[in-house]
Amino acid sequence: MALITCPECDRQVSDRAGACPQCGAPVHLPAKRARSNRLALVAVSAALVVMVGVLLTVSLGNQWAENDAVAERHAETLKTLRGQ
């Protein structure tokens, strides 16, 4: 929690307050901080998307490898049964 200056009465107000407790004037976050918060949200969201993509890729890759191994075992079994 940071303190910012009320634009009306110049007193210190919490940056989380919607209005100044002294004069009641609406208090807004500076544009730079709001932009910084948005950028952080976008960065975290992008990181989550990448992590989910990596997890899906690894999971599907393992699934395909298991399917290939099963297919090879079936092929070997068929060759054995046919006497080849």
C-alpha cells in the first residue's frame, strides 16, 4: 500500500482508496502505475499460456510414445503368431 496525494486537498491518501477520507474527492491511480499493473497482468497471463502449452506438448508427446511402443509390441506379436 502506497500513499498518494489527494488532487483536491493535497493530503496523503492510500492508493487503494476510492475517495479521499478528508474531502471526499475521487482518487485515481496514476496512469503510469495502472499501465504497469496491466503490463504485469499481461506478462503473467502470457507465462501461464506458455506453461500450459509446454505441459500439453510433453503430455501428448509421452502419450504418442506409449502408443508407438504398444503398436510395435502388437506388430511383433502378429509376426510371432504368423510364424515370421
